[in-house]
Amino acid sequence: MSTALMARRKNQNTKGAAIAQAILEQYQPQTKEDMQDAIKDIFGPMFEAMLQGEMDSHLGYGTNDHGHKETANRRNGYTHKNVNTIYGEIPIDVPRDRESSFEPQLIPKRTKDISGIEEKVLSMYGKGMSQRDIADTIEDIYGSEISHETISSITDRVIDTADEWQNRPLKKFYTFLFVDCLYVSVRKDTETRNCAVYVALGYDVNGIKDILGIWIGESEGKHYWMQIFDGIKARGVEDILFISMDGVSGLEEGARSIFKDVTVQRCIVHMIRNSIKYIPSKEYKKYTAQLKKIYGAASLKAAEAEFERFKQAWSSYPGAVDVWVRNWSHIEQLFNYGSAVRKVMYTTNAIESVNSSFRKVTKKGSFPNEDAVMKALYLRIEELYRKWNSRPVPNWALVRNQLAMDDKLQARILKYENYRWGTDTHVRQEGISLKT
């Protein structure tokens, strides 16, 4: 550490120690509550002094300046207001001017909360905390009460933002799209009903995750999915390489009717769930292990050989075998692509992880209406975006290289790819210097 930096830090510590000593001598606090009250008492004059500095800058002269003024505008007393801070409510006097042209930046007009509590309420709501839990947490941390009505008012403000997000233009191209559905309980009149929440998760050309939208309907069905795919296309999506989905009847044909070149992949995990119900529980482990030898094979020829052995081994459970016979085309097509691509496309685990995150906020009980569902899920999506941080999914470079080995897929990708290797944009994204 440099001598200058050490000296600067020592100077900062000395200033802080002097202030702390002055507070201790003046207020003589005995408990942490006493210390918070002391800091709270100091905050008011600090805010007022800073606001006076803003007024000096606005008028062009100081409080006790009796010289010539360049403006006819003058100070005009104060407006008293109470502001909420992290230390509770603090009274302050905000200076005014005669022309009412002063716009304070520290505490803007009509602002009464500078604690950041609103952002904290939204964050806690997005993490699945109930209104009661949020109110208790705010009181425990900040010592101030917040009503359920206030919490509802704060969270209601995101509804318009959620609507804008839901209807935003989408990218023209996605490499992978994962679709799934979960159910939430919504109260209507005197009864409670289960509503289907449709979710679509996409990987763009750079492997960046994006939730394309969430849609609320009565129940899952191919006709509603058709409307969703149509809406996605209307929002700007022109092409999708792969769609991974469960086995809703007619969904595959519906997807191809909107995106004619898409490859639709049935989720292996869903097929295992559909077939394992025909297998005694004591045989689950052996059954799934043999299945993995099929979809995890190194080549189609090896997979076909394993499939023949599978059919013979489990012939006494025709219901289980039939699930795989009927869906064998979905196993075959996996081997048109490299192993890294197969691992992405053969399961909807990516979107089931999203739905698992959603269930953290939907499990708390019934929602009063669909707006409340959208509000809670949108705030959860904001949390997911922060977690993902616009990073590509793991091993994306390998996936992208294996996609490039298929000439037709590569041509479709290059039509939309927003960078080229060697271009200044991509070089800046990768943090590579152009200097030699």
C-alpha cells in the first residue's frame, strides 16, 4: 500500500474518531438505542446545512452576503417537513426562495422518504416475504412501522412497469426456448381457483438468459400456447432454433405452425416421469439408469443398441416401454447435434429452475387477483435478472461451436448474430485490447 494512501486513510480515521468522540461527550449514550437517537439528532442539522449550500448555489450568493446581487430572487423562509430515514423520522426545515424556482436535489420536493425503504420493500416482496413479514422486518431494522396498505401501495406501483415489460419488443432470434407451466391459487368472488401461469425462457445468440414473458390463463392447453407463440412472433421474434417442452398434446404442431423451421424437443425428464408410473418403486433406480444409457449414448447407433436392450429388459412393463417407443423420434434427433447441444435441449430443467424460484413467492397462499400474481412474479423476475447478471450460460462457447458445425443452423445464426469475431464491439465485450 502506498504511503499517500495510508496517510489519507489515517486522516479519514482521525476525522471519524474526532466526530465520534464529540458525539460521545455531548450525548453520553449508554445503549445502541441512545447512539441511534444521537445520530438521528445530528442528521437534521446536517441535511439543513447541505440544503442551505444548494440554495446558495441556486441564488449565487451566501446567507450573510450583503453585497450586490445578480438576481432579484431572494430567500423566503423555510418549509417544515418530516422525512423518513434509516434512523426513523427526522424533522427538517427546507429553505425557500421567492420565485419558487429552487429545486433541492438532496431531498427533492414532495419527497418524504429518503431511507430506501421502498426499494427494500420491493426486494423483500420479490423474495417471497408476506406483507406481515415485511412490516415486522422494517420495524425490527428501522424502528418504524409500515402498514399493510402502504406495502400494497408500494408494490402496486410495479404493475405498470410489469405491463411494459410483458409487452416489450423481443430480440429477433433465440437459439433455445424453454416453455413450461405452473399453477397458482387465485381468489375470485367466494371461491378459489387454480390458474395456469405460462412461462417462456429464451437463450439468445450469446447464451444470455431472458424470460420472454409470463401469461395467466385458466388451464394449460395447446390453444393458449398457440396464442402465446403468436404473441411472441408479433413482438419481433422471427426465428428460434430449438423449443424444449413437455408433452402437451398438439403443442409441437402449434409451435411449428408459427416458427416453421424450429426443432421441437420433448423433455426427457417429463418422459421419464410419464413412464416411471408403470414401474414398481423398487425398480426406479435400475430403470432410470438404463434409460440414461440411451439418451446419454455417444452416438445414434449406440443409442439404438441400448434401446433394444431396454425394450427386452422391461418388456413386462409395456406401458413404460410404449412411452419411449412413441417418442423415439425425439431421442433420434438428439444425435443430429453435439453432446453439449444435446445437454441443453433434452431437458426443460432451465425453466423448471425458474418455476422453482417462482414457487417461493406463490407458495404463501392464494392471491386476491391476477394483478397480484403478475406483480409478485415480475418482482421475482427482477431478482433473477440481477442473479444472472447478463452472463452466458455455462459452456456456451462449446455449445456455440457445436451449433456452427451444422451449416444450416450456422446460416440462420449468422443472419441475426449481433457481433462477429474481430469486430470492435465484440472485442470490447470480451475485454480484449486492440492495442499491439
